[in-house]
Amino acid sequence: MKSEVSGNIQEQMESASTQLRDFVISLLVIYSLLAVPLKSYLQPFMIMSVIPFGVIGSVLGHMILGIDLSALSLFGIIAAAGVVVNDSLVMVDYINRSRQSGVTMKVAVINAGCRRFRAILLTSLTTFIGLVPIMTETSMQAKMVIPMAVSLAFGVLFATAVTLVLIPCLYLMIEDIKALFQPKSTGDTAMSPTDLQPEPQS
């Protein structure tokens, strides 16, 4: 009996380490997929900054419902990490398009929060509501997947609320940091051809 328990614990530890390794690989792949179309090294980090908040939301969901974290909970956390990136990507893409059309930074960020608020909120709410039947199921068959559903549902919901505030702030912070390292103009103005003309003699 003791050997069976130790064997189960070892198997769970090996499964957790494998999931952690796969999670890191998936983060690297997500970063690569974001960096290529965005043509930026910083914006993918900004988009992926909401992933830790998805993990926090998943843990809070387990605490609220009184469910212990399990190996299946980690599967839900990994799935939530891929979903919460979409909301950030939608907002950053809108800001980039606005900037390319000549809109000022502050206006672009404000418009992104207003114009994409409904789309981001509805996407997350529909995901959460779609998982509610699984979380409230009481059958023995559903108890296996309930931790995964809780991780995904609450992770997406919590990260969405953070995304609407965090991404605009991070975007402005990154632009301010870039401005610090950009060379400033010396204030000298170029002389026009009229400035080179000789003064009329009296």
C-alpha cells in the first residue's frame, strides 16, 4: 500500500514537471508568433504580461469554489494562458493601426479601450458562461474535468478585467521609455533661402 502511494506521488510529480516544460515551450511559441507579425520585441512581452494574472484568477477560482488544485487544474491554466492573450492582442493591434493612421498615442489608447471594450468583454463572458454547466455538474464523470474548467473560466475572467487597464498603461509606459532613449532635437532650425538673401541697402 505504501509503495502504491509513493508511486502515485512520483507519477504526479513527473506529470507536473512535464506540464511545466510544455508550458514554457508554448510560451516561447506564442512569443514567436506574436513577434513576427507585430515586428516588435517588446509588444509580445506586453501582450503576454496578462498571463500571470490568468494564473492568479485560476487559483482564486479554486479558492472561491473550495476545490483543490490538481494536475487537471494545470491543464486549465495552460489553456487559459492561450486564451487571455487574444484579448491583449486585439487591443494592441487596434492601437497600432490607429498610430499608423496618424492618431496621437493618448487618443489611440483611449479609443482602443472604448472601441474594443465590448468585444473583449463579450468574448470572455461567453467563455465563462459556456463553462458554468461543467463547473456546476455534480456527476462523478464531470468531477474529473471540473478543476480544468474552473481554471480556464476564472483565469479568463480575471485576466480580462486586468487587460482593460494593464495593456493601455503598459503601452504608454513603453512609449515613454522609448522616448527617453531617442535623441532629442537641439532646437536649431534650418535657414530658409530668404534668410540667406542680403539685406537691402539704403
